[in-house]
Amino acid sequence: MVHDGVHPHCRGTQKKFEEQVPSIRLKAFRSRSSEIANRISVEAKTERHEFDVATVNPITAHALKSRGLIKPHLPKEAKLLSAFRDPDGYWNSAIFSANVIGYNTKLMPVPPKAIDEFISPKWKGKVGLDTEEYEWLACELRLRGEKEGLTFLRKLSEFVVMRKGHTLGAQLTAAGEFSAFIHGNAAEFHQLKINGAPVDMALTTPTQATPRATALSAKSRREAAAKVFMEWLFSRETAKFITQIGRTSTRSDVERHPAVLSNRQDFFVLADAEYFENYSKYVKLFDEIFMKRS
């Protein structure tokens, strides 16, 4: 059994695998990462150990790692993905979301180079930010240093407007309610642009990225088959397929979706224990800085 996080193309991926490896059939449970973790925990308590591979968000993968429910495994095809894996080898990522500054091209004819530009009276109330950007806050503190980072974020909070959801933020930017949306989803802004909306995206340096973590069960009853699936998932051919169905592959030797992300190596991925184990601290800090003004 493969437990997989919710995304619109997971059924297509399953179909593609079974076409290419007909000797192995996948039984997938599709739900949110938290629900997948709950199911895995119930299986472990009853010693059923039904899951073989799980794809979840990194913080859920860290929880599974801490409880001994997944084990290290590095597929041969994943060896090039140094930025998109657990430091201890417990999970690797085949897909990720790139986080960009999405902006309205009519309201911002000149693309922004960094979010630092938005600390200016002319942008007050014209720039959006999602209400749950805990990972983004942690990244900013890591990249800027805690003291400078906190000073910057507190200043930024005076200018931004909070809205819940990246999709809503992208739509409001396309509609002209926002001139820009900080930490937007690259694929969403790309799709709006294709559909004719007056939007584009600006990549920051480094570009913050959020991976999806794929891990092997610590007590898989079908480990050989699970490893075959994982080799397939991280292969170059599958990466091409991932691009075709509108997802962003972690492999740099294929064209990514959107194409502007191809050949880039400067991704910043927050995947260490410090972040995961202090997650509640970052949630509290984000709410104190940004949500008190909403």
C-alpha cells in the first residue's frame, strides 16, 4: 500500500506506474498529511503495518521519523537531490512547490527583486501575505539572522494585508486587489498567466522551496516492491511525466514546470530538526507579528 498526500494528479501517477510496471499493483490511500499520519499510527498500534511508502509534508515525515515508523532509504535515482531530502536520509522528495513573489504586471510594470522593496509607504495595503506562512518566517530568520530577520518582519507587517490561502492570494493579485503577493505558489501564478491574467512571478535568491517527502515504512511487508516503486518515482522518465501533468520535479536534468524553474540550483529547503522541533515557536511568532494586525 502506498499512502499519498492529496494532490490532483496522484491518480495519474498511479496509472502511469502500473502501465510501466504491471507486475506491481498500487493500493493508495489519499488524504491530508495529518490524516495519513493518524492512519499509520493506528496501523502501528495494532501491528498491522499496512503502509509501505508514504508521501506527506516534511513536518509529518519528521514526526514519523521520530516515532520510528519510517527508515532511511536512498533510491539510486534520488542521489542527485541533495537539497530535497532529510539530512539523515529518512525521506526524499520527487516534487516540490517553488515559492515566488507573484505580481500584477499592470500595477507593477517593473518586477520586484526582493520582498525588501515592499517596506515602503507606496506599497502599504497593496501587498498580500498568507495567514499561515510559518515556514516562510522560519526561512527568513535563517537567511537573515534572527535579530535582523525579526526587525525586518515586524516592519513588513505594517505594510502587508493578510489573506488565507495561496490560491485566493493569487486570484486577488490577478484581479488587481493586490499589486503583489509574497510567497506565492509558482505553479498557480504560471497557470493564471497562461489563462491570460495580468500576472507574472519574480524568483528570489535563494528561492524558498517546499518539498513533498516520500519515505519507506520501517516495517514494510512488501519492501522489495516498495523500493521498485520508489526507484520509478525518482527516475528521469517519471520526472518528465511529472512536468507534463503540471507538477514541479526536483530533478534538475529535466525541464521543470514552470519552465522558469529549470536549471536552477539555488533552492532553500528548510528540512532540519531545529525547524520541525520548534514548529510551535514559529507559529506563535508569526501570529504575534502578523496576525495581531488582521
